[in-house]
Amino acid sequence: MANFTLKVNGTTHQVEVEDDTPLLWVLRDQLNLVGTKFSCGIAQCGACTVHVNGNATFSCVTPVSSIGNSEVTTIEGLSKEGNHPVQKAWEEVDVAQCGYCQAGQIMNAAAFLEQNPTPTLEEIDNAMNRNICRCGTYHKIREAVALAAKSK
């Protein structure tokens, strides 16, 4: 076991875990931030997406030992009031069905729009293809990301 100091959602936390523990399990089991979901465990679905220094990152395959002084943001830390432009667009378009992938989808979209604030629909599709939606709401996801881009 090793001690790690992590900055998550603007707060510093001390955790004691194995070096190779995935960030996902530290967030969920140690810090009780359960908005980040586990699904595939092999970086194929995107349900576990968080931001590490603003970059969309699959937390299921990111060892806690690789975080260092990086800033981690989870869906709980994206906005205090749930009013991030992507979250507002998600609600306006009514994207969610089962909702399981939504935190990862939103985190990926938010990081993407920070890097590309005026994307084309093709760029949205390419950026969002990292995340799988079991319900198939891809047309609504595209619409919400485009709406969020316009509202930023």
C-alpha cells in the first residue's frame, strides 16, 4: 500500500491504496464519488471518463500512481449547480434514457468543447465515438453537444 495525495474537484484528498489501483476505484470506493461509472474495465466504453488536467481520461485503466499533481475532475465537480453548458444542453435535448453512460458522455463532451469550441457535426461525431451508449441515443448526444457549443 502507498499513500497518495490527489486533488479531485478542487479538494485535496489523502488515500492509501496499491500503486496500480485504477483511478476509478479510488474515486468510487475511497472518495465516494460514484457518478463515474464502471462498465467495461478495458477503456472501450467511456462510462468512466473523467478529466485529468482538463483531458478526457478513462479512469478504469488509469493507475492512481500516474496522477501525481494533476487535477482530477469528475461529473460531481464539473459544475456545482449542474449548470455547465453541456449539462444544460443534455437536459434541454433530453438525451438520457437509461442514463448509465451519461456522466462519461458529458465529461468527454465538456473536454472536447474546451479544445474545440465551434465544432462541425463530423468533429462532434469523431470526438464522441470514444463513448458507447447502450440505448443508442447518438443523435441526441450529437444534438446536445452542438447546442452546448452554441451556448458557450
